[in-house]
Amino acid sequence: MFNVQYPISKFISICTVCLLLSIQPVWAVESQPQRTVLTLELLQEKINSPIVNQGSFTVDLREMEINLQPQNKELHDNFYKLLQDVLQKSGTKPIGLDLTNSIIEGNFIGSDLGLRTPLYAQAIAPIFTETEQNQLELLREVCLQSLAYSVPNSKDCRSLLGKDSTTSAQISVFRGSLIFNQTVFKGKVEFNKTFFLQPVEGSGAIFYQPTNFKQSRFGRRVSFINANFRSELDFQGSVFFQKANFQKADFAKNTDFKNTTFEDSANFSNAHFQKLANFSCARWEGKTNFYQAVFLEETQFTKANFQGFLFLQETRFLKSVIFRETQFNLPVNLRGASIFNQADFSDAVFAQGAYLNVPSLIFNADKAKILGNPGEIGVMLRIPQLSGNQNVLRNLIQNFRQLQQIADANKLEYSKQRLHLQSLTRRLVDANINDAPQQRLINLGFSPTQVKAIIKRRQTQPFQIKSELLTLADIDEETFTQLASRFVVTETLTPIKWLLQIWKWLVLSLLLLLSGYGTNFYLVFGVGIIAIAFFSLLFWLIDRFRRVHPNKIIPTAYETSWMLGSFTISTLFGLIAIFRNTPQPWLALLCMGVIIVPLPTFLLFQLYQKGRYHDLMETSYFTEDGTFRQLRLLIGRLPVIPRYPLFRERYLPLLWNRRWNWLNYYDFSLNNLLKLGFNDVRLRDEHLPGIISTLAWYQWSLGILYITLVLWTLSRTIPGLNLLIYLK
């Protein structure tokens, strides 16, 4: 009897909890499908009464427990034979097989369910319908295409491409559709050398033992979405004629797609590879998607061929990934991908227009490496904007410097500074949302109401990033998306800061145009050759062509021809160096021309306009050190002779009557620009027009800047070198 003092409410609560606990297992059981044990009689019944699924007849073995173990002898011995009789019928509409939500105990030899047929080089067996023959004929085209890369190893390809009409290869042809969604295979699965003429659907299927699709051919779409391969998977040498979908599939053991061909798109997005993933020598004709895929162990794409786009956004490679000798015909998207160990692109081939897009790449140069052919891989790494990618570029540059691939590191450094210049240009030219006047904001595309909201917000708190505009109620996402590229968000520039930004932009532009930001010595060399030739011709003209009357002071025809010829040849070499080493040669020439042409040309015009009336008219303006003739480094030399008498005695005027005299003007320019020369040639300081002295000092000043640029460039392009080596 219950104690009356015991609260009845507590008693009711306890009973309710007990009732719920007793019902919960029932719910759990009801959530699982009720499977029927497949017997021989039930199998015969299902075969005799196929259902219609998506317009095709299908043997319905859904939600079955199929025991194909040798212990279940009756079903084990008759399962394949009974299904073969209905699935292999020729000349009729093909019948498919549906194993959805079934559990299969024991090994499943699926290739035995197909129709065994020989493949001849001359023709396909006539037992198939015309549509089926056309599908089988597609294999011949794939085999022919594969000859461009390697000799096919599969027997069916060799048979189709052979010249002997009597030679054939056996292949199992599965004529109907095959469906095994959410099916559990507890034993081995064998579908090797099977040609599937209809779709194969295995979404959510679980494979506990090794699965073999080696050298299989899939004529229609294939779906293994959310499939779970808990043991080895072998698709080696297979062909997918239409879309192959392995989205969110889990590969627990080694996965082999070696020599596999994907004629259409392949989707491995969100797939999980726990062991070795081998895609070596695979051909991908369509789009390939590995978005957010995870590779825990080594991944091999050696000698693979990607004809379409390769998407590796946010893909994670925890161990090495190998793209050695891989061919890329279109860009590869590595945005947000993670490389934790090593990515090897050695001997990879990039078609015109193909490159590696690596913005937001997660990569630490101290722990991981990116390998590639020296002088080539750096060109293929592309980043569209500097914002958010400075650390990426820093790590990539450090990676190649550690590998002593200086050319690749310099290419990335050049790209980084180009992006920096673009950022500076936008900051100077584009409207700044924090200080742009009202009318300019309206001209950008904002409505008057939106402009008022922007001005009101920035008066209280300046914008920090563009996306803060979306916090304003009057600005919708569509407007923001359309106008985001037309404005910048930075601090308001004072006049002094604005001038500093202009100076920074100017210096960076000059460094990029004339030296590739210190990464291209041949470009610097070309610029120097042209400058030396120009100033040599200029000083030769000033010194040798003084007047025509009353007494001619002009050079001989012999000297003139040598001077003009040497100028032409030197300039040609300089132009070749510039055009071969910069993407903007005309802009580089324009920049150099602005520096070396206007002022000297103006001074030259002034000199001849005023005329020259001074003593020592028939003596050269230039003197040489008569005590030495040797190659010397003249970093501290000035362009005018010293005043001290003992030194002045050593400097003698140039000898005009020597046939090689024209070389002295090149020596003078070498002294001024490169601080190097075979003789110490300087200007005299008596009876010298000021214009000539101005020109010499102008060239000498440019020489200080040029030799600094040369030394800086050398220190960045030669491993282990620095400026101190040159200054000692």
C-alpha cells in the first residue's frame, strides 16, 4: 500500500519518466528501416516482378539482409545466376538493380552480374542496341586520346586499338542502372573491368572491406555522395564518361585513382582522405572540384593532366602533395588552401593562361615548402590584391629564398610591389569614403539619402573597412557590391601626408620600371647602357663640334662614323635588354627619357644658341690622368680636376688627333655613372662654359643614384651577397 504521506505529484512524475524511458528504445528502433532477410524464394519473386524506377525496370532488393557468405550455401550458389538471367538479357530494355538500404554479408562480386562480351578492334558485338553500341564506341575515342600521354595498359583499350581483328578482350557490361544508396557492404566489393551503361548511384553507401572498380567504365553519371570507404578503394585505370560525384565521401584507407580518366566534371568537395590518395597520371577533361577537401596523408597528382579548371579552395593538405610533371591547361584556384608540409610542382607544365591562384593561402615557410622549377614556379603564383595577402607573399618570398631560388623570390617581390603601387594609386586617385565631398559620393552612384547617412556616420566615427557601410540602414547589399570597387576606406590625408604619398608613389614607380624593384639586373644593365651611350654622344658632340666658321672645329668623318655606330649598337643592346626583361618596356623607356633627355637637350640648345667665345678653344674640355692606364674603381671621384697644382700636372687634355679618341667619352660616362673606367677622365676647370660643367655634374649625380641601384639589385639577385662586399 502507498503511504498517503508520499506526495502524489512525485509519484506521477516518476511514472512518467519510466514510461518515457520504456518508449525511447522503440523510437530508436522505428528510425531504422525494417530489413527483410533475402531468401532464394523471395529473390525469385523479386526477379519475376520488377518495379519501375525513374522510367526503367528495376529488380527491387531494397531494405534487404543479403547473406552471400559461403555458409549460406543456397543463396550463395544461386544469387548471381538468377540475377544474371534477368540483367544480361540482350535485345530488350535493360533492367537495373536496386540495393538501397540493404545490408550485404560476404563478398559482392558485382562484375559477375554483367554481360561478358568480347571487344574487337573492328566493331562492337551486335548483341547490344544501337545506343549501347555508341556508348561502347566512346571507349575507343578515350583510348585514342590516351595515346597522347602514354600507351594504354588496359586490355580493352589495346584490343580496340589493335590491328588484328581476331584479338579481343573480355569485359563485363552492366546494361541497367545500379543503385545502392545507404547500402552496407560488409565484405569485399568487386566491379573490376565492368562497363556500366546506365547511372551508378551509391550515395551514403558503406564499404567495410576493399572495394575494386579497377579498369571500370562508367557511361552515365556516378554518385558516391557521403559514401564511406572504410578499406582500400581501387579505381585505377577507370573511365568516367559523365559527371563523377564523390562529394563528402570518406576514404579511410589508401585510395587509388591512378591512370583514371574523367571525361566530364569530377566533384570531390568536402571529401576526407585519411590515407594515401593517388591520382597519378589521371586525366581530368572537365572541371575538377576539391573544395574544402581534407588530405591527412600524402597526395599524388604526378603526371596528371587537367584540361579544365582545378578548384582547391580551402583544401587542406596535412602531408605532402605532389604535382610533379603535371599539366595544367587552365588556372588552378588555391584560394584559402592550407599547405602544412610540402607542395611539389617540379617540372609541372602550365599552358598559356594557366597559373596558380593563391590568395589567402595558409602557408608557413618555416614549417612547409613549395617546390618548383627555379625561375618558373614564381611566375605562376598569382595574387590579385595586396589587402589580406601581405603575409602570404612574405611567406612565399621567404620560402624561395630559403631554397636559394632567388629568381622566384624576386618575381614574387616584384608582384608584391606592383600590388603596393596599385594600392597607392587607388589611395591617391579613388574617392576616400571618409573625406570625399557630397557631390563626389553622388557621382560614384550613392543616392542623396545614402550620402547623408555616410556623412553623418563619418562625422562621429570614421569608417575602418568597407563592409562597415552595410551597417547603415540606407545602404543595401546590392548597392555596396556594385560600388565597392570605386572607392577606398583610409584615413584622411593632410597636405603633407598627401605629398609624402606622392613621393612614395613616384619612387616606387621608378624602381619598378627601371629595375623591377631591384629584382632584374639585366633591366638595370639595359638602362645603364642606353644612358652611357646617350651622355657619351652628348659630350662628344659638345667637345668635338664647336663651330663651323671662321675656323672649323669639327670631328673627322672617321671619328663621326665610329661614334654614331657605337652609339647605335650600344642603344640597340640596351633596348633588347629592356624589352626582354620588363612587361612595360615603352613605359620604362619613357621614364628613362624623362630623366636623361629634357634637361641635357635644353642645356645643349642653350650652348649652341649662345655660342662659345673663350680661350683654349682648340683644346679639349676633358683631361685624363696621364700617370695610369688601367681599369679602376672610382667611387669617390668627382667630374672636375682638383685644384692642387701637383695634381693638375698629372691631367693632360685629350688628344683629338688619335683615331681612338672617341673612346674617351665613353670612359668619362663610365666614370660618372658606373664609377668604373680605364682612365680617370675629368673636366678642366679653366675656360669652361658653365653649361658643360652643369651637364657633367648632372650626369655624376645620376651616377650616384644609378650605382646605388646597381649594388642594391646585385645584392638582391645574387645569393648570400650584400652591399658591404662591394664597398670594401
